[in-house]
Amino acid sequence: MTPKSFDYYAPASLDEAIRLLGENDEAKVIAGGQSLLPMMKLRLAAPTALVDITKLPDLSYVREEGDHLAIGALTTHDAVEHNRTVKERFAAIDDAVVRIGDQQVRNLGTIGGSACHADPAADLPTALLVSDAQFVIRGRGGQRVVPAREFFVDVFATAVGHDEILTEIRMAYAPPRSASAYVKHSLREADFGIAMVGAAVTVGDGNVCKDVRISLGSAGPTPLRATSSEQHLKGKVVDDENVAKAAELAVEGADPPSDVHGSREYRLEMIKALTRRSLKLALGRVK
Amino acid sequence: MQREKSEAAKVSMNVNGKQVSGSVEPRTLLVNFIRDDLGLTGTHVGCDTGHCGACTVMMNGKTVKSCMVLAVQARGAEILTVEGLAQGDKLHPIQEAFWKNHGLQCGFCTPGLLMSGLYLLRRNPDPTDKEIRRSIEGNLCRCTGYVNVVKSVRAAANSMRKGGEGGA
């Protein structure tokens, strides 16, 4: 299968890429292309121009920056997976990247591309939401930073405007006695998730939950925070009973689709099960 | 900046150690450039949707599905296809291992599996079976049930640990 014809641009600078996008209403940015190209081959997407940003320098890095980790938008899933700081400090992100597609996809697919594609069934958006990531977006007027809760706007839609480019994702280091986890249910290992849940916890004296974030994937048009579960857990002892109650509450506000991969009812039950599992996994990782 | 109208784009890259070039539409997939323009038909098109991995080649030392890469994106890249594995009549140790261990039946998926196996062994010379299985997640085989594929990669690992890519 061949995509519809398009003009191809390989700009040498970010500013040039942003200008090209501004001049072409139907242009799309291509990075690893592991979501966009299959869609173009199926003619689900037919941009008239592609702006290839993979030749831009300095957008592939993982840097420790004082209070946060900065990941360049063009950093591949494989590079994220093999980063020690990610593994040690951002376990939910690590759990997610190892489950993305397969080795070939992880060799080309990028963290920025996955975030901007914003597939509600993809792994990284849910993991980035639970990690409270910040998104650095460059446009003609300079750059702005958007928090995860505002970044994912709708199915395949983010806060990144047509003539803007995501350049960096930042995640703050969690305080001591914090940990996170991401779990996904899919029929086969490399499949898109039928349900996914991320959990990030900070535990205080007496095993009391000082802070918690829970995010759900495949549970609506965008990844969602399970706010009722979070409110239930905060300030309480993180014992089996409270975790179970939080898991029950996770489906409040969730609106999963019914489709060939799983019914709405099945997904709702899986969200509860995965919320319990992700919380237990995260709590087990607290040092 | 390189800018190409939809009709024609010049591409050049290194394939199996040889510098090649051609003129393609920007929408041309790398696999089509390799098969149709270069005549290297060892790289197979299976599903053409990015699932099966039969079209796996190495691009700058990393495995990619060549049906999910544009030829223009591979400009200046070093590409390794199955044709570049053997040295004359001498099979690459991973080919030798698949042959000796019945790692293939119909052989359609084999060019891709060889690439994924080799990529793993270059990064991890002594993988566990679990690591081997994970490394071939992106390569579908409908004949073998994978048991002999895993066995073949394990045998190739043993052989390459002793004799490198020249074979034991």
C-alpha cells in the first residue's frame, strides 16, 4: 500500500519547520512515523505535505536538570527504555515503553510522536499523565509549557497547534518514599491496551498516603485522572481495604468504548482490577 | 533545507556496503525502493501494515520495518538486508544457525527474523530465552511456532560468542 502523494520537507531548523507548517494547512509533522505512516498507507490520513523533523539536531536526549528530567521529543522509545534514570525514578514510564509495539517500532517511534499522536489506547499518554509531565511546545511566538492535564485534548488531539512543535517533555522528580507503576491489559503482549492504569504514590509516616495520582487509558477520548480514587486514598493508610476501595472508585468518570477488543462492561471491570494492581505494584516499589 | 515536490526525490544510501542512489516519489516506502529499484527481493513484504516484520532491515544498525519508513527518510543511511549477511558462499552464523536448527519452514518470515535475531545478539551476546522471545515480538511466523526460531537464535549466540560474526 502506498500513501497518497505529498510534498516532503526536511527542514534544518525548528524555526524553519514551524514556518513550513504555518504555510501548509494540510501539512503534518513526521518523526518516527510508526503511527502516521500506517495511517497514511490505509489513507486514514492524507496530508499534502510532510515536515520531517528527524533531521533536526538536539531533540534526542535524556537530561537530568536539577528538579526534573528532560526528555527531547525525538528520543526513541528504545532510548527511553535503556535510560537508567527513567528506570529508577520514573517506573511508570519504563513500564509503558517496554510494552510499546515491538523492537522495530521502539527503534523508530519517539516519545514526542506518541504524545502528539494522542491515541487513547497508546501506552505513553497514560504514563505521562500519571507522571504529571510538562510539555514544552515551540511556536512562532516562542515556547510555552503545558501540563499533562491540559495537553491531551481529545482523540488524536493535543494542545499542540498546527504550526507548533513539541520539543521536550519534563517530569519532576518525586519526593522520597514515592514510586509509580503502569499496567496494561492486552490480549497479546504488543497489542494496544484494552485497559491501562498508571499509579504514582508518595507514602508518609504510618503508611499514610501523602500524595497519589491515578491515570486511566482506553477509558475515554483522552487519558483520564481517576480523581475519586485519588481523593479516597489521600491521607489514608494504604492498606488492602483502602486500595480496594480506590480501585472500585476508579471507574467514576471513566467512559470506555465498546468495540471489537472489549465491551464497555469488560473494560470497566478491568480498570478496577488494573487500578488495584498498579497501586500495589507502585506501593511495593516505595523504598 | 531539502524540499521535494511530490513527483520526484533523489535518494542515496549505503545498502549492504554499496553506495546506491535513485529517484523516487517521496511516498515511496523504503521496502519498495529496496525491492523494486535495487532488485533486492530478499526483503519480503508480508502484511504491509507494520505488523508482521517480514520487511525488517537494519537502518544505521537498528532494526526497522522497511514498510514503515519512507525511502527519503533513509537518505544517507546504512542499510543492511538479508543479502548482506553471507560473505560469498559462507553463511552468516545466524543464517547457519537457522539452517541447522530448522528455524524456518516456508522461509517467508526468515529475512526479518534473521535481522531481529542479529540485532539482539549484537546488543546482548548471551540472551535468555525470554529476551530472545521479546526480541522477535515484531516478527510473525505462521509455520514454526517459534520454538526452533528461539533455538536457532540461541545457537547463533553460542556460535557468535566464540567466533564473532565470522562464525565459529
